[in-house]
Amino acid sequence: MKGNKILVTGGLGFIGSHTVVELQKEGYEVIIIDDLSNTRIEVLDGITKITNIRPEFVKLDLKEKEAVASFFKEHKIDGVIHFAASKAVGESVENPIKYYENNIATLVYLLKNMADNNVPHLIFSSSCTVYGQADELPITENAPVKRAESPYGNTKQIGEEIIHDLTKVNDITAIALRYFNPIGAHDSVLIGELPLGVPQNLIPYVTQTAAGLREELSVFGDDYLTPDGTAVRDYIHVVDLAKAHICALQRLLEGKNKTKMEYFNVGTGTGSSVLDVINVFQKVNDIALKYKIVDRREGDVTSAYANTKLANEELGWKAEFGLEEALRSAWQWQLKQV
Ligand code: WQD
């Protein structure tokens, strides 16, 4: 509720920064921990310009056990939203140790300090990746968690299990939000996605190609069993995704959770193919995109989009933006990058 102090780890990242804005709009006091390994400190200015409230910021690597312990001794926290993690699927295959250390060891330190300091609630950034290629579409929260196709996906599965085990023996209550594909940018164009290096994800590669920073987009396969042969995903506007975190946090603060740990799929419920994205991007931004079809990317699933019934009914949350607005905002954000 208003006035509660919420720790947002990774709060200067893409989803984290948009969530901080929504938290501040709802009257929460926010403190951010970020190690700045995959973002820029200027994001803090962007947040402040949007809300006129400068969040407290602590530069901290969650791998630093002593520093994390000191942080929790110095701050009384009412809830944690945990984004801080490495998130590139391909990189995780090449460098699994980085992912298990950065995503799992840090979660363990965070949870230990939450338990030691009686911090009561946790919202965990999870992913639809835990489902792999689901047998049934749209995907419900009861879909079986399948063996992860990447260390990144495995860290999300293991993370959920670690949290679940803790909630069984501690007063902490938790919600895992299983994101589908977050895209777009805040309509102020003051915060957005900042992929460092060559973008791994589709939308930043699309916008950088349209901006002439990339020669052309490679479409990874057009021989999937989908309407146009390209893979299908559920692209959700990052502001809609941010708002889902507020609904989940309020559910825990108000004690409305039905079990100690809950899981919600956060998507629009609509599947869009890669060619759909290309066509909508070109139309809504009146720009031609250069692309070619190449081989499939290892580890990609054919189709994933959410059954959003549980989140709609239990969280009282529903995505408001469609693909058009998300791709329009992504392009406006790209145009602002120097
Ligand atoms: C989307 C579609 C590609 C790039 C991953 C993680 C997920 C989340 C989002 C962090 C796929 C195709 C992509 C390109 C392409 N991670 N594509 N050309 O793999 O669905 O999800 O990122 O928050 O947890 O699993 O997202 O954007 O990489 O790919 O054709 O240059 O676009 O094959 O079909 P993905 P993506």
C-alpha cells in the first residue's frame, strides 16, 4: 500500500525501470539496487523526469554477500521485486557458469537476507521459457514445466523452486510472474530497452535495422508449423507488464494470495509471428524493413502465447496495449537513441 518501501533489484533495467515508474505513481517508496552491468545510470534520470521523484539508488552487485547483508541491516523493506539477472538465452548456452552464479547464487543471498530481516513479500521475475514448447496453446499456469532448453531458462525454473521451498518454512509469501515477450517503451520516450552490443531479441534488432544500425534482419526459420511458417510469440507492452507487478505486490501486501507461492502468466493472450511483427512494424511506422529468411535458431520453440485468465481474474490485471502501440513506442524510443 501507499508508503510501503519496496526494493527493486535490477531497477535500472528494461522491465525494472518501467516498474519503478508504476510503483512511484501508486505512492510506493522505491529503493533500487543495480550493478549497472547491463544498463546505464542515466535511466535513473529518465525515471525521475517521468515521476518527479528520484528513487533512492544503491550500486550493488548481489554477488557481494557482505554488502547485501549490510544493505538489509540499513533498510527496512516491506517487499522485494527481483529483476536482477542475466537474461540472454544464447549467451547462457555459451557461458552457463555466469548464469548459475549471477541468477541463482544472488537469489539465494537475497532470500537469506529477506528471511534474516523479516522482509515479508517477493515478486520474482520468471519467464514463459519454463514451459518450453507447451503441448497445449494458449499456455496455462498448469502446463507442465519442461526441461529447460537453455541455462537461462533453467535458472528461472530453479529460481521458482528455491523460492517455493523457502515459503514452506518461512513467513515469506511470493508470486512468480512468468513473462512472455516484453517489448516497447514508455510513451514519454524517456525510458526503454537498452540492449548492449548486438541485440539478441527480435524487437531491438528490428528497430536497429530500421534505423540503419544493422544491415538487415535475419528471420530465424520459416518452416515452423504456424500459419506463415515463422515462430509465434506473445509480445506484451512493457508498461502493461510493469503494471502486473503492482497488482501482484498489492495482492501479497493485502494478504489476498491463496497459497504461500503463486504463479501467473503475464502476456496479452495473442500470438504474433515474426512476419506479423515485421508487417505491423512497417505499417504502423510507415517504414520499410530489410530482412531475409535464414535457418532456425537453436533452442527456439514454435509457438508460445499466454492463457491470461488467471492473471485477469486473480490479479485483476489485463494487458491494455496491442502489438501496434508496442511497436510504435519501440520505434519512437529507437529514434531517440543517438
Ligand atoms: C522472438 C522470436 C526468434 C531475433 C527470449 C527469452 C524470454 C525473454 C525474451 C527475457 C523468435 C525470432 C529473434 C532475430 C528472429 N527473455 N528472432 N530474428 O527467444 O522468444 O524469448 O527473450 O526477458 O525469456 O526466452 O525472444 O526476441 O529472442 O525471439 O527471427 O534477430 O523472434 O526466432 O521466434 P524469445 P526473441
